[in-house]
Amino acid sequence: MAGFTGSPQDEDAIGEVMARLGHAFGSLSADGVADLYTADADWTNAFGTTRTGGAQIAAYLTELFADRHFAAGRPLGPPRADIRFLSADVAVVKTYLEREGQQRADGSAMPVRRNFSLKAFVREPDGWKIASDMYMDARDDATLPAAT
């Protein structure tokens, strides 16, 4: 499939959605998060929790952000993000962020999380929205032996 280049306005609009989502995680406030997702968006975090629709996603994040174990974590720097346009109305954003200090539900320390996400954006009449969002953590174990 040949690559599609989005307009600077589209890139800026998607960047604004990403900035608003980043601010929500940084400020531990889910206010306005529902508006970033489509009504039927699917969302799955690195631990397998799944929610559907902006309202359910925002409700879950409100609970997560209030949890002291999650709130103990902080980013080690700004996230990296790459946008790939698949068509005039569909884009994929791949992100990477390292987060330290987060705790498990039992209060034990988690190692630095190397977190990736893959977000599918769609253009809706009121702007770009996230239609699918999946988070995953990089792991140190391997499924193939190291190359020699």
C-alpha cells in the first residue's frame, strides 16, 4: 500500500488529541478524556483491562488515576510518537514512554515500565478521535534465542 501523507492541519489536530491525553495522564485527571475517543472506541491496557466507548474509558481512567499505586509513577521523559496516515480519514499513532515508580496493587514496586501504545484515529465530523487504543509493556524475556 502506498503511503498517504496527512496535511499539517491533520497532524496538528491529532497532536492536540495526543497532548490532551498526555495531560490527563500527567495531571491524573480524566476530565475531557471521553471526548478524545469515539462513542464505540475499544481500549485495552497493558494488563488486559478492556473498556468500550469514551465514557467507559474515562470512568476507568478516573478510578485508575485516583489509585495511589498508579499515581506513584511518573514519566522519565516526554513520550515519543509517530503518526502514519493510512487514508485521508484514518491514521495510526505509535507511542513509547518510560514510567518509573509505579506500584503493583499490593504496593510492591514495579520496574521501570517501557510502555508502547498503538492508537487508531478516525476523522469524525467534530474532529479526529481515537477509535482503538492498545497499550503494551516491553519485556526482557525473548521468544527466540539471541543472535550470535
